[in-house]
Amino acid sequence: MKPEVEKCIRDYLKSRFRGYRDDLSIEDSLRRVVDSIGQFEMVEFLEQTFDFRIPNEEFHPDRLSTIARIGETIEEFTGT
């Protein structure tokens, strides 16, 4: 994952979710940070910020389970 993508994800998490900690590694679970409503908000943010769409049939909460998985999802749908 590109450093600027990771920074963007971290900045969003920090601004939106109280449970976010700066010391989370990219592999740490976000399940206690992002609730189910927050997942939908995050998908909307990612789609708008990185200009892609996750088809409903391809969405699964695991795609947002860690910063690393979020980065992989962005790469998968943007081709970068």
C-alpha cells in the first residue's frame, strides 16, 4: 500500500472513530474501532476519495477488517 493511501485511511479513522489509536498496526483488527454503521460510512468515503465502487454482491465486512485489507480493497478496485 502506498504511504499516502495509508495516511489517508488513518486520517479518516482518526477523525471519525473514537476507538482509533495511532499505534494500531496495519494488521490490527478494526472491529472495535468501526461499527456496522461506520462500515457503510467508510465505504462511501473510500469510494468517493479513491473513485471506485464496490458492487453490493462483492462487499463483505472483512474488506474493512484492517488497514491492510482496506488498502488491498482500494488496490483491487482501482487497479493501483
